[in-house]
Amino acid sequence: MKQRANTATEMRRTPPATDGPLLRVEDLFLYFHATAGIVRAVEDVTFELQRGRSMAIVGESGCGKTSLARAILRLLPRNVHTYKGRVLLNGLDLMKLSEERFRRQIRWREISMVAQAAMNSLNPVVRVGHQVAEPLLLDHNMTKRQAFDRAAEVFRIVGIASDFLQRYPFELSGGMRQRAIIAMALITNPSLIILDEPTSALDVLTQASIMNTLKGLKKDLSLNFMLITHDIATSSELADEVLCMYAGQVVEHSKAQRFYPSPLHPYAQKLMASVPTLRVEKKPEFITGQPPSLLNPPTGCRFAARCEKRFERCEEEPPLFRVGEESVKCWLYEKG
């Protein structure tokens, strides 16, 4: 097989000839069996991600962010109750692919993922370089020398000296392990990289360093990211678009330049009001109450019980309304 490129410039992905968005998700559902009943983790999710853009997925813990990512990548546990909808990547309907074809053609080749807790994602008794190069050895028919040369190049791109290829995970710091996981996600030059809390459990300086690395990768390699995070301030560094989720549903999809200064949905407004500010004298707010249980979510608007703007119409479940270029799931925008 022809050896892969060895420079960041040559790594830049050429957009496919297909028109339309890079990723389109339509009416996606993912439910799980649990002892207490059926957990409706992802319900009726629809959105698009255009080429050359990055998306932040924000919301409280348990709102379905990671479940949405796993549904896209088909990393599903055994207790799945319902899994249906459409996921199109470059126009190809991934839901129609067999598991074997999806594994060989899509997972880690076209869509890769940086999971939470880097140390738990690395095998402690296998050298880091072999773990990073493994996808090339398994599915790309490369020689060991070619795969390790590629791994060394990706290490340099994410800011790790190639000497660390021969180290074990416990010999790397937390920030370096996170960079190694990012290198693992980059190794096959995928179309889309899903980042699940890539800076959690890291100190502030290391978080800033990792985010600067990701911004550089986005700019230099034209990568598409989906960033799952609780840290709204961090997400603003990378995102072009924001998908706000609540209780398993998308409640707002907006461009970042619109979302961060003035979100539309009352829940998103409360999220932004909870973020401390440096340049404005403003006391952070909080959201009263608790998110609803996904075992038995309420009828109507799921945020209504915690919303200061609720009214009679909120007893019915709202659709996603278009407001300019944004989408918002709230009856306040029924007339646009």
C-alpha cells in the first residue's frame, strides 16, 4: 500500500465530491433497558453539520450528549432497547451498513472518538506507540515501519516527541496521555472527530494547552470536530455551531456567534447565565429544580417545570421552530 503522507500539509483532507453536509442526523432514537424501565437517552434528534465546521454539544449531565455520540459511532452496549433513525456521512446512510462493513469502512477510518478519562482508554501494559499505530496495522495493510513512522508524525503534530512512542501510559503525564488519545483519533485522517470532555480532570494550564492544540489542528488540517462538554467557556474556543440538549432532546441548534451572546431557548439562556464573566459585573445564576428522569420524562415541554417563562401551551410538546438560521424547541417561537 502506498505510504501515508508525512507532513501536516499533506495530511489535509480533500473534501469529497458529494454535495450537502458532512453529517446529517435524522429522527435518531436510542433507548436502553434498565432495571427500573426503559431509559430514553436520545429521542428524535435531528441536525446537520456542514463541512469545515465544528460543533459543541452542551447540556447538563445525563442529557444524552455521550449517548448521541455513541449512537453516531455505533458503540452500543448490550442493553439497547430501541436504536433507529438515519445517520448520513457524506451522503452515505450509515444505519444501513452491516456491523462488519461499518467497522472496516467507518469506525475510526471516517469517524473517530476521543473518550473521557484518557488513562482508562489506554492499555497500561502496551507501549503507547503500538496503541496509536494499531488501526493502521489492522485495517490499512501497512508495514510496522510505515505505521510507526505515521504515528511519530502524528505525535509531533499534537506536541509530543516521537521518543514517547516507546513509553508506557503510566510514564506519561495526564496532559500527554490526552494528547496521545488525540493522536490515536487522528491516525487514520478521519472526516469527523468526536471529542468527549477532552479536557476533563486536567489542570487549567493543561486544558488551555490541549484546546490550543485542537484549534491548531482545526485550522491547519481542516478537521471537523464534535465537542461534548460541560464547560461552556471552553466550548466557545472551538465551536462554530452549538447543539444544546436537555432530557435526551435537542432544544436549540444555533451558530456559535449567536448562541454565546444571546441563546434562544430559556434553558440555554439559563446555562449561559450560569457562566462567570471576567469583564462584566454579573452574578452567576442557577437553574432551580432537577432534570427530569429519562425513565419517565414528562409530557409536553420537558423543561417546563423549571422554566420561568412557561405558559399553557407548554403542556404540549413543541416541535423545532426555525428562527432565522437557528432552530429552537420552544412554543415562545411558534410565530418565528
